[in-house]
Amino acid sequence: MPAYVLCLVTIDDIEKAAEMAKILVAERLAACVNIIPGVRSFYLWKGQICDESELVLYIKTSLELYSALEARVQEIHPYEVPEIIAVRIENALPAYLAWIDDCLSAK
């Protein structure tokens, strides 16, 4: 049985987020990307505490494609060190997982 992951990526601009989502889906690295606006992020960067407005992308893909997706996000993401976190999907509707497979393998 294939394994699946939910990848979380933050970004600071809705247009950049939409462009990234379109690229990842068009290149069949992601079956679906949800863009969640209105996130306030606090983090330490280069010795400073930052307080920024961001968006979160929820990216659904297979574990098999994760490395390629990670590399592609790094190529197109504007941040020096983007947040790219993958969480393995342990349970999901089987029909939804089948749909992910169909999207990732469609040519």
C-alpha cells in the first residue's frame, strides 16, 4: 500500500502561494494544495524574534514523491530557508487516497 504525506509550507504572499500551488499540481508533485490565510507566525531568525503574517499551504502527496516535492519547493520558494514539514497520513478515506494516486499519476 502506498504511503502518503501532508506537507506544510508557510509563505508571506497570496499570489506567491497560488503560483506555487499551481506549479506543484501541474507538475504532478501534489494532488491538492489548500491555501490557509491569516496565520500569524512568531519565530527566531538571525537572532531576532519575528512576528509576521503568513499563509500555510497544505500539500497532499505520496511519500514516494516527497523528496522531489521538497526540492521543487526550495527552488521556487522566496524564503532563504522555507518551512517544509511532512507529516505521514496514517488514516484517510480510501477513496480519497485513490484520488491522490490518480492525480499524481495522470499524464
